[in-house]
Amino acid sequence: MDNPGILVVDDDREIVKAISINLENEGYRVYKAYDGLQALDILATHSIQLILLDIMMPRLDGLSATMKIREERNIPIIILSAKSEHSDKILGLSMGADDYVTKPFNPLELMARVKAQLRRFMTLGDMNGSEKSGVLRSGDLCYHLETRTLTLLGEPVKLTATETRIMELLMRYPGRVFPAEEIYERVWGEPAFRVENTVMVHIRRIREKIEINPKEPKYLKVVWGIGYKIEKI
């Protein structure tokens, strides 16, 4: 199998060059784009497994590009941004990004995040390595372990890679309440520090996809002050 393909998108050509060198040294296939429209063109014609995406770009910005990509693809997207405000990070995650790295960034940390996202995407979050087939159920909500897909009333639910990993974790243990910190550590594979908003954003996006009324959820519930769970139905 070919090495994973990574698309680097930034209007700063020096940043694209520096990131590309680091990625190529790790053996990845690297594709380069300098605005969102170029990125979409490359994504349509090449095998891409991860995207590093700047926010502030001409023609089509990173957030708009993320929304377009999420209409059809669930590959990991890591936002690169000079904006370090917490609200900007939440906005990026809300649009469908899997991770958010602020500039200037440590190249070693960026490579570690790339490897972590690729590892989880390629395995789609096999949390405990036990069951390799079968279906996890909660009422009309079904998670298919073999294909790592979620269906509701038999219809597929479009999830990002991160949302998929969250749902697999919760549906493996119906009724168990997971604190936000534990969800983050098990899904993102990193120590948790002030992660409540990050996890909450992903939970909200999942609810919008699986609940008839997200404000009164049937499946994905919050236990105030403790965490989140999939209801046993």
C-alpha cells in the first residue's frame, strides 16, 4: 500500500515548503495548495488521507473549504491558524476539523499530531482491539464494527473520523458515563487539559446528526457535572 497522502494548504509558500520537507522526510506523499479552491481540486483527483489547512487564505478560506470537504469526505483535517483564541478553535472544530494547531507551531508536535490522526483514521479507532465484527445497538442507532459506520433507522449517518471514534467508544459501553477528559484521552490519544469545550463541540455535532431534537436527546446524553453516555435502549 502506498504511503499516506497529505495535502498541505496555506497561502504562505514558505510554510508549505517547510511542512512539506518534514512530511517527506517521514515518507509521506505530499501535495501542495495555496488556497481552498486549489485544495478541493487536488482532493478530487488524488488519494489524500489527511489535510493540513490554513484558515486565512484567498479565494476560499480554510473554514469554508472544511465545510465543503465534510459534505463528502471524513478524512482528518488539522487546522493551522495564527488565531489562538479559544473561540476560534471551537469554531474550527464546529466546522468539522479534527484538530487545531496554532502558529507558530513546534514541527515535532505537528508531526506527532499528524501521525496520531493518521493512525486513528486508518484503524478508525479500534478502542480495545477485541471485537472485529458485529453491530453495537441503541434502539434504532447501529454502529457497524467491521465497516466502522453508523446508521440510524437503516440510513447511514455521515460522521467525521473523530466523531466516528467518539461514537464507537460510547457505543461499546452503553450506559457508562465518560468524563470529557477520558473521551479526549482515548479518542485524541493525548493528555487532557481544559478539553471540555473541544469534546462538547464534537458531541453537539453528533447530536445534530442523530437526534430528532438535539435539545432533548434520545441517544447521546449528558450527565451534568460528570460526562456523556449513549443510552441503553
